[in-house]
Amino acid sequence: MNQKYPLKAWLLLILLSLIWGSSFILIKKALVGLTPWEVGSLRIFFAFVVLFPFAVQKIKTVPKEKIKWLIAVGFSSTFLPAFLFSVAQTQVNSGITGVLNALVPISTVVIGFLFFGQLISRQTMIGVILGFLGAIGLLLAGSNGSLAKINLYALLIVLATMFYALNANLVKYKLNGLKPLVIASCSMVVIGIFATIHLVFFTEIVDKMYDGGYWVYISFIATLGIIGTAIALIIFNKIVELTNPVFTTSVTYLIPLVAIVWGLIDGEELNFYHGLGILTILVGVYIANSSRVKKKAEDR
């Protein structure tokens, strides 16, 4: 195991991969009975309910100049991706969705270089490219063993990965010094209020809650919101604190592996090309994380 990062960081990375890799199957199952807008808002609402008590306690510790960055993190890490993924998965299956997440480290490198003064070593770039090629291989193989048919809805997932990449850099370079729980809870307050208003006044979720047949779908999103969003955000921010954005977003190389396992459980097939893509991704992760990201400027 690479010794440049602490064992704790690697263990948290694996845990986060398991949590987020399971999110796509939960969204898929929830969409059977809920609209994508209900799924997105419910996901945020449950995370908001869990994190709100912490936000009340911690908000006074946040410097005023960092509040705008907390709001930006809330929208980039949770609000916008929650809706983008929900809408996309009405037309893109969970396996392909998981694979497309591997674009996040590529976006992180580009955004970090352009806006946050990062210098990326050649070794890191090679690893990132290898991981990306492995993801492309999985994408071409498709979740059912045949060539995948990509539609425009997949671009929504690509857009979501760009927001995730922006979030990783904001946490590292604009909210440095804040504890992971503070970032996760306080960034959720504003978007939680928006999501609650949307649920109550612009969806049929209240009526569906009175219908016992919908609670199974709501439970999928409750799990996603509490574990896959609230708890996962704390873990994510902790990994950023321990390492750097490129290492942290390497979780998106591992997410497809978990998504594929869920796909197998759900009846999808795994072929040789899937295996080749998985191996390429793992090699890319190792190479990318054997070289650290340096900062070109202290502040911009």
C-alpha cells in the first residue's frame, strides 16, 4: 500500500467507495415509484435533517468570509448533483452512471490547475489518464455485456462530475482549517431549506407519504440521504483534509467497481472487457496516488 498517505485515509476512501457506489442502485429502485425531482429533494431533505443539529452548534465557529464558500460547497457537492443524477438515471442505467463518475478526477485536475494553482506531476497525469481509459473501457462494454448506447442524458452525469470536482477544490483551498463536520453540516443548511420548500409545495410527496405503497421507495432515498449524503460528506471532507483533492476524488475510480457488483446482483452480466477496464482503473489509481499534488500559489 502506498505509504505517502495515512492508512486512515485509505480506509476512509474504501468506505466512501462502498457508500457512494451503492447510491446508483438506490436511485434506480426509488425512481420506480418517485419522480426524479422528488428523489433529488428527498435525498437532500434527509441529509439536512441529520446534519441540521450540528449546523446549529457549529455555525458560530465559521468565519464570515468563509460563509459564501460554504454555500458554494452546498450547491456543488449536493444540491445540483442530486437532481442531475436523478434526472439522468431515468434514461441511463446504474452501471453506466457509476462508470461516468470516473470523470471526476479528470475534472478535478483541470479545475485545480485553472483556478486553484495546482501543479500536477507527469506521473499523476498518467495515472489519471489510465483510470479514465479504464472507465471508458467499462462504458463501452456496457452494463449488460454489449456496447453501450449513450444518450444526451449521460451529459447530465458529466456535468455533475464537474460540480463534484469544483467542490473538492473548494473544500481544500477555500475552507481549509474547518472541520469536516462543520463543512458538511453548515453547507447543507441553505440547500436543505430549498429542498424542503420544493418537496412540500412543488411535488406530490406529501400525498405519497399517506400511501403506504410508496414508503419502500422513500426508504431507499432515506438511506441514500442519511448515509450516502450526510455521513458520506463528512467522510469525503475528512479525506480531503488528510490528503488532497486528486486523492479524494480517486474514490470515483472505485465507485464503478461497487456499482458493477450491484449490477451483477440485479441481474447484469460481467464480461472480459469489464474485467480489463476494472484492472486498468485500479492501476491508474495506484499510479496517480503515488505522486502528490503541489500548489503553485498560496492564494488566488
